[in-house]
Amino acid sequence: MKKILCIFVLLISASVYAQKLPLVVGGVAETGYGILNDGTDGAGLNRMTPFIGAWINGIGYCRLGYGMYNYSRTDADGELLSVRSRAFSATLGASLGGPGKPYLIGSFTRSKQLANVGDVTWNEWGVGGGATFQIVSTAAIVTELEYRWIRSHYDPVKELRVSGTRLQFNVGFVVYVY
């Protein structure tokens, strides 16, 4: 299986290079109001998500991100709680009129929290819009506003069933690698 994956990555890399597809790297800070990753309701920073992708100005983009964070705390009973959070996201954007113009986005995120009291996995779907602000010809600021649906899941850390929605604002940067 690893050999097939390596061959697949090499073929995609050769194809991208041959077509001169504009590759990008970057990251976004995701903050929202509503149901957050940990099941709480309110405002807060959800995660930092670095990404790679292809971004064709005037047409749209596709990007893949992987965010992670870890934390530990001791509860009132003296029990140590250790949580590792992971999130894989895929986002598609479609331009509404050319370079530097607003764009529509659709996103999917598969989130996991791995804890010593139990693991949980859930999906998030989002739709919204965004815009880029060019800093220089090879870099831009990214701003996006999304409405996210958090699918129902049981959170063993909070010991409750979580589902709901949130309004999410993403701000970050993108660098065109070419």
C-alpha cells in the first residue's frame, strides 16, 4: 500500500510540475461563534490549520489542510486529562470575477480528539465566501466567513452529545510557490 501511495504522489507531482499549476502553501486561524470543537457554546479560536493546494487566480482553488493541537489539564479530582486534537480539511473555492475578487467556498473537515478518557471523531461541513488581499505578487492575506454544521457526536471529555452550527471566520496567509 505504501508503494502505491508513493507512486501516486510522484505521478501527481510530475503532472503538477509539467502543467505549471500554481502551488500554494499557507495557513489560517479558524475562530468561530456557536458550537466549538470542544462542545462548548460561545466564541473562541478553534485551531490553526496549515495547508497546501493549487490556487489559480480568477478561477478558484483547492487546498488541503491539517491542523493539530494538544493540551493536558488536571481536573478537580486530581485526574490528568490529556487530549490530542487533529483535523483534516479540504476546501474548494470558486472565483466570482477574477483575481482579487471575492470567491465562494465549500469545506469539509474531519476532526478527531484522542483522549485518555475516550476518543471522538466527527465531521464538519461549511459554506461561505472569502477574499484575498495581495501583499506582493507571490503572497496574499486570506479572509473567509463560513457557516459550519457540526455533525452529532458524543464527547467523552465533556460527557455529552454535541451537534450544532457556528459562524466561523478564517484569517491567514497564502504564498504562491509556482
